[in-house]
Amino acid sequence: MKKSIFKTLAKMNKKLLPNYTKQELDLRKATKMQKAIIGWKLWVTKNSLD
């Protein structure tokens, strides 16, 4: 059940949140909000794959 929730969250993240890889964002110049979004997406993706 936990895994299915994270898979759903990952799909929502993909549709709703910006993709910084395509924008070629430099992590050293990222704002705190951008870093928080990257961290959130990483955490959700990690938990959906386990």
C-alpha cells in the first residue's frame, strides 16, 4: 500500500512540478524553494522504487 501511494505521488510530481533537468538548473545557484522541490521529488522517487 505504501509503495502504491508513492507511485501515485511520483506521477503527480511529474505532471505538476517543474523539471529542472530540462531547464539545466545549476544546483549551486538554485534557490531554497528549488532545492526543496528537488529534495521532495528525490524522496518520493526513492520510496516508489523500493
